[in-house]
Amino acid sequence: MIHFKDFIQTIEEGYDMQWFHACVAEHCERLFQGDIKNLMVFMPPQHGKSEIVSRKFPAWALGVNPDLKIVGCSYTADLARQFSRSIQRTIDSEEYQEIFPGTYLKGMHPKEHYTGYIRHDDQFDIVGHKGFYKAVGVCGSLTGTPVDIAIIDDPVKDALQANSPTFRNRVWEWYNSVLATRLHNQSSQLIIMTRWHEDDLAGLLCKMEPEEWTVLSIPAVCERVGDGGLSKRMIGEALWPKRHALENLLKHKLRAPREFNALYQQHPTVEGGNIVKQQWFRHCSMEQFKAKRFKEPVHFYLDTAYGKKKQGQDNDPSGILAACAIGNDIYIIHAMKMWKEMPELLKFLPEYMNAHFGDAQSKINVEPKANGISVVQMMRAATRLNVKQTPSPRDSKEVRLRAVSAVIECGRVVLVDGEWNHDFIDEVCAFPARAHDEYVDIIAYAINDLNVIEDDIPDFIDYLF
């Protein structure tokens, strides 16, 4: 049997097989072999997922097993029929017939008797076998159609549909009342899509039956060293720089960070935020902050992830935040992430503090997790900074963020305007859906440290009585 990824390159001369194409092809073959029951593939737009899964995979699968019953679904019947026509052209080709001479369609052999076999845009049968392929639009009918492999390629067309609760409910109802009723014990499902919304079809299935699905999620910009073992990418590298340069991806992110993180990074967020809502943050300009501040000290909060870089790889980033309590409000002046080894970090921190209102009263707070203790010790030995070791957290990140969310919701956290705002808001509001959460840690540290309302309550009560 020819392997699926080899089939793609054989059937399409000059196919530019990237590592992630091979990865998708290998996962599809594992689904065909039964090693994977149900598969979700999340990839950015225009990176070739439909070509592999919706056009080439059905042709290969029917070549290996011409008795398979495959259904291909998409957001419109017209697009589903386009996939069907592409599959038929592949099967018609000389290259395909050389590989799979036993799989052919009505009309391919002039002397063949074709009574009872169908060949249309929306359905075709494999002559001499029980197999067929049927194309259907999402919300279309599948009455009387048993399914061995169900392929759903982008069940929503655009953001308008994805953000419509009515349309999302229609897709969910169709999936449960139509598609799911055509499956049997040995059926497999393959969903490929770019993520639009936390409660899209893939999101709901992952929430309700996570153990049933294998998820292959490949972001446009690398977020984990080697994509969790899938690649040799470094953090921050583009997925396919020859076609989608990092510069262009970052421009897209700057224009529409929320949409970019959903469509390109596969991290959709609830409109406005998950635990923390975007609209809860207040904003002010740097000039307004300077006018408001008198002599209140600016303090710094560091989430460390330093370590010696491996050759060709990066660490997780360290995060740092500058914040100041003015009256009953907390002003976040700046936040950023960086990848620095210890010597670089020790040189960077005084420079960062000087650039963001640091003075002799400023403290730099470091959580003693992982390598945090050694960071504190080395900073005290090598610098004159006021280094404070924060208490080790006992609760999870989610519990800690929820604990301080009321302070943000009541408008007591003010962000000083800057380019850093977009990434900061997006990560905090997306939590726990995002891969990195350094900002989640440090905003919780900052609020807990600077929120002095509870300490003032006894004095206020004494004043009243």
C-alpha cells in the first residue's frame, strides 16, 4: 500500500510538501488505519489543509478500500461539490489509475456496464464496489446514507456566521440530528477548520467529549518549542514563511489581534473575554498617568522562565510588568515578554526599571517557582535592586485570576496606553485558552500586592463608629 503522503506527491507533480503537510497526512492515514478514531485538524487559512484532507484523502482512501462510504461536508453545498469534482478528477487521472486500477468511476471505461452506478457532482459510486462519496452542505440532508468516514471542512463561512448564536445552534443541531445519526460503531470523523469562536462545532465537541477526539493544532506563529514535538520550529517562527512571511502575519495581528489569535493561532476567545472581560479595563494616556501620579512608587513583577537555550530552540518567555497604586486604583504602565538567559536578564532588569519610573522605593517581585529562587538569590548578589520573593501560590492560575477579577471588573485597573496593550489584553482575556499565560501570573501578583483596600477597611470602620 502506498502511504498517503507519498500518494500526494506522486499524484501531484511539484507538490511543495512542508513538514506540517506531512504531519496532517500521517494523521489522516492513522485515522484510516483505525489508530485514531476521530480527528480534528486546526490550521491557519491558506496553508493547504483542504487540499490534503478534502481533495486528496478521499481519493487515496477509496483507492485503498473502494468499499468505503465517505461523506464530505462544508458550509455550502457548492463548496462540497467542488471538493467532489476535484476528487473525481484525481481518480480519472492516469497517475491514479496506475496506482489504484481497481478504483474507477462511471464512464471511465467505454465497454463497462454501468447500470446502477451514479456519477454526479454531489455523489459518485466506485464501479464494481460498495463504496461512494457524497457531498453535502452543512444543514443538508443525509437521509438513508450510512457513513464510514465523515469529513467536515469548515462548517462556518465567515465571522458573521461564527458569531451568530442562531447559526452556531443550527450547525450543532444539524451535527446531532443529521450527521451523527448516519454513523456506526466503526465510523470515523475528520473535522478541519480554522477556529472562529470558542463555541464553534469543534469547541463544543472538545468540551463535551474530549476523550473522543485527537486534536492536531498547528498555529501560524510558533508558541511552543518544536510545536510540542511536531517540528523543529523555534518560538516566534512562521509556519510557512515562503508563502506567509512572519512580517505579514504580525501586521495582521496588529490590525486585528483577537481575530488573528482565533484564525491563525487557533485560540478563539469569548467576545470581550473569558474570566476577565476586555471592557473591564480602564485606559489612560501616559500624560494623564504622569499628571495623576505624585510620589507613588512603581513596582515590578517578574514571572521567570530563564534557562540556557538549547541549540536551535527557545525557552518559554519571561514576563515583566510595571505597576503603580494611585489612590484606590492600580495603574499598569507597561508589560512585556522576553527570552533571556540569566546574564542578559540581570543586565536588562535595571534598564527596564529605569525606563519605567523605577527608583529607590521600587521593588521587583519574583515568584519562587521553578528557577525563581535562584533568580532572587542571583539578583540580590549581583544588583542593588530591592528584590522581593513573593509567596508561593497554593491555588491554580485560574483560581488566582478569578480571585482578582472583581478588582478589574470594578474598573480599578487602568492600562496606560501603549503598543503592548493588545497582546496583554488578548492573553489575559483569552485565558485559559492560550498556550502562554505569563501575563496572567503577573497581573495577579500585581493586584494582590497593590490592592490595599482590605487593609484600609478597619480604619474606615473605626472612622464611621
